Amino acid sequence: MFEIYGYLKDPFAWRVRFAAEEKGVPYTWLPSDCSFPDPRTVKNNPLGRSPLVVHDDFVLTGAFTIHSYIDEAFPGRPLQPDSPRGRAAVRMFEDSLDVFVQILSRNDKTFFNKAAFKRLDDAFTKLDVELKTSGRPWLDGDAPGMRDISLLPLLSDLESQETTFPDTRTALLDYWNHAIEHAPFVKTNYKNAPIQGQR
């Protein structure tokens, strides 16, 4: 039993569903904030954490911790590099996403200043250059990996807030267009993710 709990529109819960799909792990999605939540949400996630996973009797929190666990605990295509340096690079990339997280988590419009948008534009430029240089469809190669799983739901959330990257970032635009056609990414989007359990 692999149960994913969280909020419907939370990009971090989306990341966990996306990782499970990419790894081929069967899961049950149990959002806490739907009209009639499954009773297990109150029992297993009384504090309303998002995301939270219950795997048999093991409880995990934190999106990146859960992604890593999914990759290491289940068979299937690896989502992160084999080498210690490669995995460290993935963790550093995860840390670099703080610019997106800060903008998404701010309700205070005064935060949206020139410095914040400069940091965001710098992040978009860096991603665009990496994608252009690699010539691969995904940040992690020929199939989505941990960096893609971490980034794409955040990009989607930015787009929903009308704060997205400029069309001049052509490699990033191609990457995004590729992602929105990728079945596991589409399936795990909060608009499409099937809500399971008793309601």
C-alpha cells in the first residue's frame, strides 16, 4: 500500500505523484482538501501535511525525501544518477529551486520586485542554456528524472499565476511543450489526477 496525501493544487504533492508514475509505483491519491475527503486523510494525516506518504507502516514527509525514497525503494528505471557526484548535483539543483518556491509561496505583492524577477529570469536563462547545450528532451536525459520531477510542477504553478518564462527561451519553451504532452506529467496534474478512496 502506497498512499499519497496532500492538497489538490500543491505542486509538491504533484511532484510525488509524478515520481511514482515515472517509477511505475501503484499509489492511491488522497487529497485532504476535496469536498468529501476519504476518512483515511484525518486518520493518517491529522496535521494536513502536503505531501505525506504512508507506505505500509512507514510515514514520510517532504517532497524531495519522498522522491528519493520512491527511487530507492522500488524497482524500475532510476530517477537519479548512480554516482555520488551526480546525486549531489541533483540535490544542489533542488536547492536552487528556492527562487520558484519563494515566489509561489508569497501572497505579499511587495515581494514581486525587480530583484525577485531578476533571480527568476536568471534561473530561466540557466535552464535554457543547459537544455540547449545538452540537446536532450529532459534535464535528466532521454526520460524525466529527479530534476524534471522537481521543476515541472513548479513551472506549471508559475504559469497558473501568469508568471512564466519568456518565449525567447526557446529550449525551455520546447522542454515545456514536451512536458505538457508527457502522459505521466499530464495524468498527475491536479486537474487530471484521479482522487481515490471512499468519499
